[in-house]
Amino acid sequence: MLIGDVARRSGVSARMLRHYDALGLVRPTGRTDAGYREYSEEDIRRIFHIESLRSLGLSLREVGRALEDPGFTPSALVDDLIRRTRERIARETELLTRLRRIGAAEPAGWEDVLQIVALLQALGSQSAGKRQRAALSSVDEVPVPVEALVEAALSETDPNVAGALSWALAQLGDGGLALLAEGLGSPVAEVRTRAVRSIAEIPDGAATALLQDALANPDVVVRRYAALALGARGGAEAVPTLVEMVVEGTNDVDAADALSALACRPESADQIASVLVDRLAHTTVEPPARRRLTQALADIPGITASRALADLSHDDDRVVALTAAYILGIRNEP
């Protein structure tokens, strides 16, 4: 079979077949009566073998070794091909993500594109200062796509940069909430914490709804951050979690402050005081926790809290009794 016929049958161009010939990969082994070089069936099978190996990403040199060296084993080469393919996919995925983010920003011209690229690069910088400046400038200059800000916020370890990123996301309203909500379900604890802290900085109703849902999150740290944020927003549903924080001694001062803020209404004050009193009555509550609960009653107004403090002033635990008596003395001052 002549070269033109082989090219049509195999799909390999005549030029490439001549290249294979020059490299010694496959050479026509026959001759026609007219003296033209002719490919045999075995030659054609070798061409298909070459194309199959090339489809795996092998170079022509590697193909030659695979076909000619009987001691050549594929395992190491295949492992190397897998590694190279993964690296290529990672690079292509990164490029695709960057292009999608630039497109989402709807740049008006190439100047906008260049500014977006610069901001994206700054967000990924090794310098915390550069990342922080990028986060702060993302609102005033060409907007960085919300996906990039959320990704940066969920991966940021520097507290100052994290604060700047949360602020930038808050300026976008609820634009990043869906992605932050996904972060609450991350298998990585640090990501879940960063997600709830960023949500807590967004002051709209959708963010509040997410924080309410987060009170049932399996991650206790997420529940605590959600409770503190809801307490500052007047969310009474946070009271049980806040009281547990006081009992456990985890951010108990912040939790007590949140309970105090929630107790500004008389009906809320009595409800919160009742919950604190109920926890004080539990026989399983350790003395340090009882003392913290007593201190938490200090800033809860109303008759329920006052009566509880009066009873506690005679408590068997001398520290609890003295604390309650001291608080009552301050409350009764004219």
C-alpha cells in the first residue's frame, strides 16, 4: 500500500508518515514493480500502535523505546504520564477558573482585565500585606469576582487579612452567601470556622437565616460563633447555646455579654434568667460553672434574676454566695 493510501486509511498525514520514516519508527518494507516503497500490513499495524501510544501522551522517542526495547517496562512511564497529566489538568483548571472569574466581573475593557488579574494575583500573594490591600481595594476599584473573595476568605490564615476579606464580602451584601454556606459543610474544621465568621459580618436577613441554621451544625465551634452573632442581632434562639458556652467556660464572657444584650426587653430578661437558673439547679454542673452562671445573672435585669440572686446569696458554695450577695448589693443601690 502506497503512502497516500496509508494516510487515507490510518488518518495519519503523509507528512507525518515521512517523519516516522525519517526517525526510523516505521519504514515501508516493500517495493512495487515500479520501484515505489510500499507499506505492508505489518507496517500499517505498527503505525496504529504508534498512534495508540501517542494518544496516551508518549513522546515519539518514548514510543520508539516502547516498541523496540524488549526490556522496556510501561509501569514507570505510565506513572510518570499520570503525574504529568494531573499537573497539566491542575494548570488548565486554574486557568479556566481565572478566566471564568474575569468573565464574571464583566470588564469593560482590557484595562479592567489587567486590574482584575492584578487583584487576583495579589489575593494569592505570599505577602499578607499584599493580600490585605487587595481585599480592601476590591470594593473601590474594579470589583473582584465574589468567588475569588470567598475562596480567599475560606483559606486565609492571617487574622488581619481575614478581617479585610470578611469586610469586603460584607460590602457585597448577600452575593457570597451561597458559597459561604457551602463552606459551613466543609470537611475541614478551619474552613467551617472561617465561613461562619464571614457570614457573621454580613448584616442582612439571609445571613441571619444561615446563622440560625448554623445553630444545629455538628461543629460546636460553628454553633458558638453563630450564637454570638445572633445574640448581637437580637436572636433569642441563640440563648441555649450561649448558656452552654457559659457553663463550658468557652468564650463565656462574650456569651454572657450576648445574653445581657438579649435581655434588654423585660420578657426576654425573665426567660434568660429562667434558663440560667435551671442550669444552676442541675446537680451535674461543676462549681466553676455555677460561679460563671451566677456572674452571668449580674447583667440580666428583672425580678426573676433578682430572686435567683437572693437565693444564691445563701448558697452552700461560698464563692457563689458572696458573688450573688455582691451583685445584689450593686443592684439595690439607689
